[in-house]
Amino acid sequence: MKRAWACLLVWAAVAFAGDGSVFFSRTFPESVPPYFEVRLDKAGAGEYRATADDQFPMKFQLPEEETAAVWALVGKLDYFRHPLESPAKVAFMGTKLLRYESGGARSETRFNFTEDAAARALVEYFDRMAESAEIHIDLERAAKYDHLGVMKALNELAAAMEDRRVAAAGQFLPLLDRIAANENFMHTARALAADMADAIRKPRK
């Protein structure tokens, strides 16, 4: 018993060190993309991948307030040391994996559906990070290779912003500023990019 407590204390000491990271992935073959993963450290530095072997992840910086909220949920879920799967019989909605890593400490849990409010809130955060990264990738691709598709990509971002689904909105500023300043794009696209950049810089309360 004493040895078990000693091991637990050692794990906790490592877990609460400042260098931990939280990892989330969703595997759902019938969705687009069929797989994605997001990794976030305690300083808010994030990486998004649409494949597990992606050597060039989409990197972003989560604001301090959102980072604190994510890590508060991780702590509330006891760093994923307990099962989250609900016994309820529901349709398959994709396998979710939540994992905490810090030094030699590692704990994880997998589930299809959970009734835990904190877990559902955490998954929502990661879904927003993933959606925002995908929108950024699409907008950047359109700006480089499909000027006529820029307006569609901008409208997708505008809709996500209106619904407050955008995470790490600051990641879009360099791209929006570039579109707004480039006379090769349509005036409506440039104006919309400028408006969204201004909304990010001066968020509504």
C-alpha cells in the first residue's frame, strides 16, 4: 500500500510539472477528414495533423484564456486516468482518444460517446481547434492556387467566426492581411478579409 501511494505521488509530481502536453485524436472513417489529431502544451502551443505521419503540422497559438480553460478540464478529468465511455447504446460517432504526457508519465482513455460534461466540453474545444486549422489550410491553399476560391474560403471562416467556432483566431491575421493588401484578389474578397482581420483584432464582448 505504501509503495502504491509513493508511485502515485511520483506520478502526480511529474504530471503537474510545466512541460506536459495533451493529445486528442478522432478516428471516424466516414467523416472528412477520417482522422485528425491535435496536440497542445501548457503554454498554448498547438499542432494539428490530418494524418498521424504528417511531417508538417499546422501550428497555432491558443490564447491564454482558452489554454487555461482546456487545462482546467484536463485536471478535472484527472488527466484521463479513468474511463469515460458511456454504457448507453448509441451509434458510432468516431473513436476519441485523450492522452496526457509529461516526462515519463502518460495516461489515456478512448471512447465513442461520453456523458461526462467536462469530457464533452474538452472534445468541443479540440473540435474547434481542428475546424479552425482546416479552415486555415483551405484558405491558404485558395490564396496560393485558386484565387476564385478565396471568397468561398473566406465565407467559411466568416461563418465559423459568427458561430464562435474559431479557436486561436490570431493565426488567421497574417493570411487575412495578405489577402486584403493583394490587388490580384477581387475587391469583395479583400474587403471581407480586412473586415475579419479587424474583428479579430477588436473582438466583440
